[in-house]
Amino acid sequence: MSENEQLYLREFTPADFDDLCLILQDKETMYTYESAFSEEKVNAWLNWNLTSYQENGFGLWAIIDQKKQHFIGQCGIVYSDVEAESLLEIGYLVNKRYRNQGYATSASQLCISYAKNELKAEKICSIIRDTNLSSRMVAEKNGMTIVKEFDKDYSGLPVRHFVYSIDLTN
């Protein structure tokens, strides 16, 4: 996939299940989704990405530390629907052990380059819960600005989200 001095991105494999569980089953990390995932949901998440690689040529990828070869988290490109519009989105989740070390910013910058250079996308976004200040800071570091606000339904509760976006045609 893509790499820099700090990390590289690669496609998930079934062997990544346990590492994904450390992130997706952690209540603190998954507060933006309103709950941690069950093993069944983690497996579905992994399979959804494997299918996305086949259908779209991209999806969420494993973030791997270049020096220690540790599984840091996930970052990649997916299609997300926002109010009847399909958006190309960069999503990221980092294991809480590796937060505040620049991994999400670095990995999402690789995704921005991939979207611009490989996918020839004109814009890309990140959809972020309003209370997720660290993810909002990552988007802002990447030159993204808020272009839309909307409420996403979580089990009948409206949760405010921001759509951050960046123009890739410059």
C-alpha cells in the first residue's frame, strides 16, 4: 500500500482478528460508535474490509509501525453515505496504547496522497463525531475543514457529526 518513515499501511488478513479486537472491543476507543464490538461484529468488520478490497480496490488498512512492526490500528478509505450522498472518506482508529504519537495523522496523510494520486479523487472527507476532539485535530492538521454538520442515528439517539473535507485538485 503506502508507507513513510514512521509506518506503513497494508491490507488486513484474517490473522489480524485479535489485533482488531484490541481496538474494536475497547469501550474507551469505541465511544464514538456508542459501544464496543462483539466478536461477531469484529469478524463482520474484517470481512467488510476484505470485500471492499475486492470491490473497490481499497478499504481500511492495518497501520504497522516501521521499526517495531507492531499493529497500531487501522486507517484507510471507504465510501460513506451522508444524507443520501456517497462520500469518499478517510477513517482511522488507533489502539489507545499508541495514541498521541502521530500515527493517525501520518496514516491519514498517506491516504490523502493515495486518494489524490491513485484514485484521482477531487476531494476526500472524514466524518467525525462532534465530541471526538482528537480526531477533529487530526483532520485539521491534514488541512481539512468542516463543510457539513448532520445527526447520525445511534439506536434512536441523534448524535452530531461533522464532515471535514479537503479539495485534492490543487
